[in-house]
Amino acid sequence: MFRPVRATQAPIAPHSASLKEIEAGLHHGELIRFSGKVIDRSFRAGGVRKQGGHWTRKVLLLQHENLIFTAEAETSGNEPALEDIPVGSTIEITGVCFTETDEKKKLESLQLLMPTAASFRVLARPSWLTPQRLLIGVGALLVLLVLGAIWTLAVSKRNATLRQLVQDKEVAQDELQQAHDFLEERVKERTAQLKFQITARKESELQFKAVLSERTRLAQELHDTLEQTLTGIGLQLDASSKLMPANPDNATYHLDLAREMISQSQIDVRRSIWDLRSRALEQFDLPGALTTSTKQLADGSNIVVKVTTCGRVRPLPETIEENLLRIAQEAMTNVVKHSKASTALVELDFGPKTISLKISDNGIGFDPQDSPGPESGHFGLQGISERAKRIGGELLIQRGTEGGTTVSIRVAVGGENNLPANGALAEAVS
């Protein structure tokens, strides 16, 4: 419980604070008197008070020896007290001390909160001899001295002295011209050396980039052809070994298929290494290549693969066709090796200005974020991503809500009016 009493309170007397006391962290939250030299000042509107009327926040930036601090006051109405203080004046501020220190108790900042805008006292006004006025005076004096020197030289020099100066000038000009010619020759030589070094460095960088690009291409081609073919061969050999005791004829069929895949692998490896493939002579057919490759990969397994093509089938740029085929082969290899699926669907959609490829299965699915990567010796997903970036495609790998995985890529191509058509619709089931 409390009750109000009538009592008069004496006003709080401010303490005179020194710089050492402030730096020691004393007087925090106390009403003190502290002096400083005005360096700058700023004023900004603060809004409207609840009781009515506008108020303004006025801030002074001051310096006391090597300490820079601020003094702030909130005023209402037109109180020009702080605006009238000339910059460079030494004043004594009365306000509440607010200090901030670091972990070592070292002073970081000082702020004085003034009760009113008139809580200061001017100790000394700036001297009349300001740096600007001093600079103007020195400049005027220098001008007078130069004029006097010029007048003295004009009077004292004679015609003989002038002729001697002309001769000395000619000699100095000749020497300067010789030095200029020598320097220009040296500059030309050095420029030629720098051009040679820059050219050699650029050639070296281009060679390194070309070698690195070719090695990356060969690594991706070998992975997308040889590794996938070896996987198919392994599946055929496993099927042959299982069928050999009971059904030798079917086992022989799988052996013949493995032999064909080995021959095809030799061709693919040779083309990948030497890059001698002629797409115009081969009359490359992307839907047919997808059907053949997926059939070879899935043959001997329990996976039923369906390849569908919709839209107006037409030739595409070689880079797009090659990378789409390799992406589909890598995705189907993962389906055969890891998905435990029973069906897989490969969809190729020729749009007016885009081409889309989607490979989906009903297997166990996987999370791309948790799948092993190159650090574990698995380069499949990385190869798919790099090939998608190479042709500017939008790649999406998703795991279905009821299992299975979908790998889809969408690539922008030229309008269909610019490319001839191979057919209207092709569909194959293997």
C-alpha cells in the first residue's frame, strides 16, 4: 500500500566529472557537468506529443581531448538555443551520463541526455582567426610575394642574361629529347615483352581449360556408356547362369545379347574418346535410340519398360540429343540396379519450343539429398546434373508419395517451323 504525501524535493545537483572518471566507468546514470568542443550538430523532427505540439531531437557532437561524445535534447516549439551555438565553441553540458563499456571495462561510447535544450553554458567561443581565414590570408600573401619576385626579376635581368637563359634552355631541351627517345625505346621493348608474356599465359590457360574440358567430357562419356553397358552385360550373364541348367536355349540367348552389348560398348567407347561420330551419316533417331538402349538395359530383369513419344518428332541439335540419351541411360541404369521396380516409363515430349524427357518407376524410391555422391565413388546423379546444365535444361528429381522416383528434364529448343519432322507419333514397349 502507498499513499501520497506532500513533500518538497530539493533539485538534484550535477557532479563535475573528469575524463579519467568517465573512462573508468564512473557516473553512469548520474547528472553530471562535462565540457567539450562543438564539432558538429544535427536536428531532426521527432513527431507529435500526446499532449499536443511537435518535438525535435537535437544532437551535438563534441570533443573532450581525445574523447568524442554526443549530447542530445528533446525540445518542443521554437527554441533556438542549440542552433545558435557556433561550431568550434567550448561549452559545458549538464545532462544524464550514459556510458557503454566492453568486456574489459574499456569505454566505448559516451552520451549525455540533456534535461532541456538550455542545459549548457558557453565557456569559450571560436577564435576569429579560423583556418579558412588563415588560408585566405596566406594565399593573398603568397600572391603578393610572387608578384614582387616577378617584378624584381623583370627589372634586374638584362638582354645578355636572357640570351644565356635561351642557350641553356636549348641545351636542356636537347638533353631532354635524347632522354625521351631513350625512354620511348625502352617502353616499346618492355611493352613487347609484356605482350609476349600475356599471350603465352593466355595460350597456357586456354590449353589447360581445353584439356580439363576434354577430360571431363571423356569421364562423363565413359561413365554414361561403358558403365551402363557393363551393368547390362552383368545382368545378362546373371540371367544366363540362372537359366543354363534348366533352359540352355534361353541362356544362349542372353549370352548372345551380352556379346552384342559388348560390341556396342566398343563402338560407344571409341566414339566417346575420339569424338568422331558423324550424326548426319548415322541419321540419329532419339526415340529409337531410347527404345534400344532401355531394352538392352532392362532385358534379363523383371522390369517392364515402356517408351512413349508424343508431339511432332524432329531432329534436335546434336548436343541436346546426345545429353538427353545419356541422361535416360543413367536414369534407367539406376532403376535396374537400385529401384527394385516392376515397371518403368520413359516419356519423350516434343513441344513447339521445348522438349521434355521423364523417366519414372514404381520402385522403393530414394531421396536425392541422402544419396551417395562423388566422394563415395558414385557419379551418376552428378553426371545427370552436369549434362542438364550443359544444355540449359531444368532438372527435377522427385520421390513419389507412394514410392518410386521421377527424373524429368525440360529443355528449350528452336521453334518447330525451323526444323523438319521425322514423324508424328512413335511408341514402343519393351
